[in-house]
Amino acid sequence: MAVQKNSPFNPLNIYALKRAAKERLKKPSGYSFTQNILPPAPLTESESNSLLSILCNTPGVIYNPRDRVQSSGNGIEPHRWEVLGFDSHEHYTQWVLFNNLDDDHRVYAVETEHYE
């Protein structure tokens, strides 16, 4: 039985889908990350009383609260190479090949018959 031309099992269609997925990996995902710096939260009355007693009874101690940092992303899932801090997919691929990584990085390795 011959495989039809428009069949999803056509080897040309499967190759085109694999190729498109690999091309999609090479482009940056568009993920962005923002950080908002907020003032410290106000102290409650009991916290301020206990802090005041500590500051009065111990010389050289100061109270300097840290700012709060609120971070958020835009909801787009970043590529693996973006998360690891590489500049491009090619840089990541070269790093994988140089370090002889195999199983987990199989998708990102250079196309050879050994991996497919």
C-alpha cells in the first residue's frame, strides 16, 4: 500500500515539520522579564514597639529596611538556550557539542543520522 501525498505519514511532511520546529527554536521566543522595586512594607504596631526597644537598648544598631522587588514575565515560555543565558541557538549548540552532551540535549545537537 502506497503512502498518499497529503497523508500526515508522508516522509516529506514529517521532515518539513521537524525542520519547521528546529527553525522555530533558533528564533528568540520574545520572553521578557520585568522587575518593579516597591518600598518596604509598613511595620505593625507590635513590630515597631519591639524594634524601638531593640534600637534603644543596643548601641550601634540601625534599622534600614530593604526595598521589595516584584518580578513578572509576559507569559511566553522561553527557549532552553535563553534560560541558560546563551546569546543565540548556535552558541548553545556549539556548547553542547563541545561538552559532549547527548540525551537531554538531543533536539539541539547537529543533525546527523546517529541522533535521528
